[in-house]
Amino acid sequence: MLILVDTKAEVQYKDGGVRMEKIPRGVFTKEFKEEAVKMVIDGRLSIPETGRRLSLPKSTLARWVTQARKGILVVKRNPVTEGEMELARLKRENAELKMERDILKNATAYFARESLKGTR
């Protein structure tokens, strides 16, 4: 079973500016890492192709493959719970909705200015 983790950053608005939060690091189970490495070694897929299929950076996958070949592939963190995954998804969705709202506000103001130009 493969578990994918959301690693997108959340956008926060403060005083009209945009501040990006630190991007959380992906948390992967040992089984996920082993399956990803197996796809490269046994599956004869390239590291970039496997990375695209699993939404992983090729540098991360390359490091896992190197560690596996040396026999030192280890897991440093606990897996993410379902609640944490849902919270991350909702935060990302909320940030996207805020960005869309602000874009629509700016577009409305722009078109309102444009429509007023011909009336003066």
C-alpha cells in the first residue's frame, strides 16, 4: 500500500501582503520508500520517471536508491495520520480559495475602473 503525503505550502495573508509558510517535509513509510526503490531497481524505470509517477523529487528518490544499494535505507519520522493529511488538504484548499477570492476582487476593481474611463 502506497501512502502519498501532501507537501504544498499554505499561503497566509497579513496586512495585504503574502507570506509563505515553511513547506513541510514529506513523511514516508519504510514500505513506501522500499516500493519506490523497487520500481527503479527491479522495474527498470528511470529515477525521473518513477519520481513523476509517485510525485517525488528525483533527488529524494535518487538518495533512497543510493541508500538502498548501500543497505542503509532508514525511516526517520513517524507516518502522518489520516487527520493530519485531511488538515493539510483543507489548509491548502483554504489558501487556494483565498487566492482566488483576491484575484476576483482585483479583476472586479480593474474592470470597474475601465468602465468608468469612458464616462468622464
